[in-house]
Amino acid sequence: MCKQLSISRAGYYKWLHREIPIQEQENIELANLIREYDTRFNHILGYRRMTSWINHFNHTNYSKKRVHRIMKKLNIHSVIRKKKKKYLPSTPQAVAENLLKRDFYASAPNKKWATDVTEFKIPGTQKKLYLSAILDLYDRYPVAHVISGRNDNRLVFKTFDKAIEANPDAKPIFHSDRGFQYTSKVFRRKLINQEMVQSMSRVGHCIDNAPTEGFWAIIKTEMYQLYKITDEESLRYAINDYIRFYSTERPQDRYHCKTPLEVRNEALFGATSNEYPIAHNKRIEKYKEQWNA
């Protein structure tokens, strides 16, 4: 081998038993640490955290530049994290006053509707499902609901269109928060075309839309007790079937132990609408006093 490389035996053995420079020895030790940490933490460390963790746990003082250089030689890099979408606050295109003023009583169906969007995490994933629903405040009946993997205009518009399809002559006060879907000019036009009056909660006052907030709380409390939810398919089924259960099988004390659908059918197809007063709420009364002062 020495003959083929044109080097002397003495020179070869001198090189073989040479003293490795301190910096080269440090680089070898650092490379071993980088491999160890990369394996132990399953490729989550970029060169900055790799430097910090090695220095912290091994009481060393390697520079980021040095670690970065050796990681490049070893072809070691972190798993790239997906950037989260940044939603910049947008200027509402069309806002409305809070005409409802927390008066959640309605004397008949289709006098007052309230709407909102909520989210559900899909088990075992980072994904979510979004539920948009419209409640009639007379009977708390969900006149329409839509589930989607995206919280966008299409979700809200589709919910509204379903509600109108089922109630073509409805002209209620339509109450929502100030979400971007509800403040869009397109949605405003939909309400005008249907001869509805728009009402919006004040910023930071979710109780202005208490009925829908309460509806979400009921779903999220009871649904997970009634259904085994393991993936997106089972979550979609649970949401849809729970809303069916809530509407047709879950009696409510306020309605004399009748379901929302029973109350609705009695009012729509009976001679008159029954009165179902809302129980006294001190917070609501205090708010009304302040509002009317």
C-alpha cells in the first residue's frame, strides 16, 4: 500500500501514531454528541437548539457557527416545522349595532336568529373541524348547521343558505359576533336580499350571544359522554347525530319537558305560539338597566 501511494513506511507509521490536534479532537467529540442528540430527540433540533442543549447538558461552550458547520458535514438537520398561517386583523367591511341587546326572548319562530362558529379538535391529529350553526331563539332549534375542515366564508354562507332553504319566508333579526364572515359585504347583501335586520355583539362581549355560546357548551359537555370519538369520521358523525338528538330527543325544562322540534312544530302548525318566558337572570337585567340609562 505504501509503495502504491508512493510514501515511506516510516512516514506512514508516523502519521498513524501522530498526536491529533486539540481542535480536531474537539470536532470529533462534538460530531459524536451531535449524532447522539439528533437520534435521542428524533431530529427536532436545529443548529441553534443543538448548540444550546449540548452546551447546557455537557457544560461546554461550542459556538453556533461551529455546530452548524459540523451538522452540515454530517448532513443532519431538524425536521422543518410547518409555518402557522398568520391571520392579520382585518378591518370589518360592514358592522351593525347590537340590536338584540341581550333580549333573547322571542314570541314566535323566526323572529330572532343567532349564529356562531365553534371548533372541535380531531383526536390524534393537529387538525380541527368547524361547526357553524343558526339557532332560533324562540325554541332554541338549530335551523341549520354545517361542518367543515375550514373556517371560512363558504362555511357561514352555506349555513345561511340552508337556513333560508328550510325557512324561505323567515325575516328575523339576525345576530352574530363580529367575525370576518359576518362583516363581509357579501354576507351583508345576503341579509338585505332576505329582508333581515343584522345585529352584532360588541367586541369582547361574548355574553351578547349567550344562546349560541350555551349551545356550544351543551354539545361539548354531553357529546363526548355519549359518543366514542376516535377520528374525523366519528367526530363528524357525533356532531351530526348529537344535534339530531338535541333537536328531537332532548327535552328542556323551559319548554315544559318538550324538545325544541316539538315546540317549533306546535308553533308553526298549531293555532297559536305558546309563550315560554326566560327565567330571570340578574346579569341580563343589570345590563338592560345600564343600556337604558
